[in-house]
Amino acid sequence: MRKTLYFSLLLKKYVRALPALLAIVLVLLFCAFFSISFFQQSENEKNSKIEIAIVGDPADSYLSIGMAALKNFDSSRFAISIDMMDEDEAEKALLDGILTAYIVVPEDFVLNAFHGDVGKLKYVTRHGSAMMGDFVKEEILNVISVILVESQRGVYASGELAEELIPGRKYGEVTDLAALEYVNLILERNKIFVIETVETVDGIGMMQSIFCGALVFIILLFGIGASGVLSSRNDSLSMLLRSGGMGYFRQVICEYFALFAVMSLAFAIMLGGAALFLGEEISSFIGYEMGIDFYVSVFLSLAVFAALLLLVFEMTDGIMAGALTHFFASLVLCYFSGCLYPISFFPVVLQKASLFTPTGCARGLLINSLTGDEIKTHLFILAIYLFLFIALCVLFRYRRMAKGGGEE
Amino acid sequence: MEIIIENIKKKYGKKVVLDGVTFSARGGECIGIVGANGCGKSTLLSILAGVQRADDGSFICDGADLFHAKEKRRELVGYVPQGTPLLYELTALDNLKLWYDKKALSDSLEDGMLKKLGIDEFLKIPVCKMSGGMKKRLSIGCGVASSPEILILDEPTAALDLICKAQISEFIAEHKNSGGIVLLTTHDESELKLCDKIYVIKDGKAMECVYSGSSVALAERF
């Protein structure tokens, strides 16, 4: 009877932390959302082409060869799309935002370069794209330097030598063809490698791994919002409850369930909102449908982390000590379990050990509940952690009270 | 009613805190436990209240050892620890609900112990906004919910103003007069005057002494 009353009064007490919990989980979810959006945008930008135009004489055979080289070469590097245009057309496209920049190649630029007289290319861009300037200029000039000047110089030198030694034949045409073949076959680097996406150590993609890791971090850290109510630990009340027949185990159990209930409520509100408004985006981002198993796994993880939070405040004194301990414990646990940093970059021993940390196990549980893989092992380990944290809470309280509850 | 506290021993690690504390009390008596800070007064009271376990000894009440008869101990003993055993974020009424059932609470507020303590005046105030006196009265209110015959009070008037001290002293006197037993630790002269017997705890042992009205003379025994 008293247990139920104590639980309901604790619920009333902990509900006061609800606004703080909601605020923190909201901030963390926003941070995660923007981080993931930024990550996704970076991924998209990686696949989008930078549009560059070359302004020059289309009849110039050297420039045509150079253009072919650039087009072939860029697909394996920074994905620059290069087109031939006249200057007016290029300027209009630049102002319309179609082009990032255009490059004006002076007449006989390549021919002069063969003779060591390298002229100046004019690089035209907008203010908004200025930051791309150095990057693009470096890329273009490298390509021109390597392909158009160095490589082609070798090809044409061979042609001229042949024409000199064996007169009367159309070595010029043959050299042009040889140069084009060279560019097409040798320099077209995208034909000599294949792109393969390496999977993470958990057998899922990077996106799912990041998503589940971030979620574990949020579930673990947002409990810091309850620091205010958790730090007002009352040893005298514990003593009175024990004197009245309610032992430390029952007290801790009541406190745990009240805390878990309030944290679940806060997280359910936020997760529900996120699922309602961003459910499709999140699913398309992670590539899996978030089913009931996934949501159950989230709350199972929350159950373990609520016990850990209670333990932290049982071991520490005061709001600052408790909040800081929880914050740093969350950072360390999440870092070494691959929630903040890809676990595949750690030594194999650490990777395996991380699977047995509460955060690593929670992350594994979330991932497997997304992919539909086995979760029994994760549940078993998390259950052990749950009992361990609660047992430690009881032990710490017992030890403190046995020494007079800090009030002797 | 008579209680006999016999040979209570308690160690914290290697440190002996209580080394065979023995005394007795009859109904209508108030026993004062005094001693220097850290001498084991609060430990003794928390052992008698069932918060801590004694390494040895017994707490006999009318032939029953209350260390083993836990239900009887809860029925007979009311305990008010030194601190504030309350949920700070909640109101006085919420705190009382933890210890009283509905009927007992309304009866007590109407014409019982809670009314005498004046708790009915601040039922809706959250504990965090209460004065020290209010908190102490509410703590006592919570500690005596089972209408115990043996009242254990750990420094009940520490850091309270004169009015609150007077209210609590009146409450103690009333409990005594109704045939109950009061065990209290104190440093307060006005409370010592209420005591029928005073025991000084020194080197883990309890020695009975007579209070002559001079706290200086009493302190020399510590």
C-alpha cells in the first residue's frame, strides 16, 4: 500500500522535471536532425556535378582533345561537368546559376603551351561561388597541366619526330588520333576501378549506424533534465520509510519506476512528434521502416538508462556532481560503443568489447530491431545491466544509511 | 508499559560506536540522550527505530524483543530523524498522505495529533517553501502517524525559533502525560528539563546522570 503511495507521490515529484526533459530531448533531437541533414546534404553534394563552361575556339583541335580529356578525367575525380560554350552564353548561364564558373581559354593556348609559352586562363565566377574558386581552379589547372601540356606534348613530339624521319605521310592526323585514343583509353580512369560501398562492422550501412548511435546518445543523455529532482535525495525520508517497514530495495524500485515513467512520457511525446512529422524522411534516410519492434527497443534501452541515471545520482552528491558525472559517463560510454564515432575505426578487441557495454548493446538492439535480426542476446545483456544498476543503487543506499545516512 | 534497552553494540568498521548501551524507561517517562557530536546518539536512536541493525543487544517492550518483532515495533515506535524526512517538491498534504490513510488523516487534522501540531494551517504549502518550524512539525506529524506509544525524536528542536520549540515541547509533554515514552537526543536546555532521566553517551556506553539545571555541568560529563 505504502509502496503504491510512495510511487504515486514520486511520480508527482518527477513530473516537475518533465519540461526540462522535454526541452533537452527537443534540443538533442534538433541537433541530431541537423547533423544528419548536414551529413545527408554533404552526401548529395558529393554526387552532384559542378558545372563549368570552357570558352574557346571550338575548331581548335587541341582544345577539342583537351575537352575530351577533361570530360573523361573529371568523372573519376571531383565530378566536374564541363561544356563548351561561347562567352555570352557562359555569362548568362553563370548569372542564371546554371554554371558555377566558366573558363576562357585564349586562342592557341594549347599550341603555345607546346612551345613553352603558357598563357593565362581567365576564370570567371560569382561572389556566392567564390569559395569554390580555389578548389575548381586547382583542379582545372592540374588537369590542363598534366593532360594537355605534359602528356600531349609527348604524343605530339613523337608525331613530329616521325614526320621528320619519314616524310610524305599524314603523321599529323595519325598523331591527333593517337592522342585521342590515349585520352580515351589511358586517362579515362573511371574505367579502371569500381566503386564499392563498404558496410559497417554491424552489417548495416553507415546511415543506419549513425542514426541508431545518435538515438542511443539522446536516450542516455536527455535524463540529465531530471537532475533537479534526482539531486534532492533525502536520506531522512529513506530512514523514516525503512523504519516504517519499506526497505531500501522497495524504495529504489519505486523511485526507478517513477523516473522511468516520466522519462518515457517525455521521450514518447518527442518521439511521437518526430515519427508523425518526420517519420517518412527518417525511414527513407535510414532505409528501413521503423516498426513496433524498433519503438519497443527504444523504450527498453530507456529502461536501462533510467536505472543508470538513478545510480549516478545515488553515487553522487548535489546537482552539479550528478549532472556532470552523467554527462561525461554518457560521452565516454557512447564514444567507446560507436555511438559518436564509427566503431570500425577502433581496434578489433575494443569493437568486440563495446558490444557488451550498455550503450553498445542498446545500439545493437536498435539496429537489429530495424533489420529484423536476432535481439535475444542484446536483451539478455541489457537485462543484466538493468538488474546490476538497480542492485548497485540499493547497495549504495544501504551502505550510506549504515553509516548514518550522512547525518550522523 | 516498560521498555528495556540492553547491551546494544554497534561498530562502523573497526570503530566501536556503541559498546553495551543499557537503560530502561516506563510509560510516562521522557529519556534524554546527550553526548558530544559523533558519540553515537543518532546511531542508537536509528537502531531502536529499525533503520540500522545492532551488532548485539535487545530492545524489549513488555516482554517482546522489538528487534525481532518488526510488526509490533512499527506499531509501537514512532521515529522522527534528525533531518527533514519529507518530499520537498510536494505539499504538506501530499507528504501526510504517504503515512496516513484517508480517514485517519481527516480525523487527525480535525481533532488529533496533526491539529495539535498546527499542521492544518499549512496543508497546501510545498515543503520547499516552509519555515524550519513548519518542516519539523510536519516531520513529527509524519513520524507519529501510527499513534505510537514510544516516540523516538532525534534533536527535535535543533535550529528552531522559540515559538516552535515551545510547540514541540508541549507536544512532547502531552505525549508523556498520556502514558507514552519519549526517547530524544538533544542539546537544548528546555528539552532537558522535560526529561525524567538523562543518559550521557561516552566511549560507547550510556551513563545516567542528574541534570542540575546547568548545561555546563552536564557538558563536563561528555
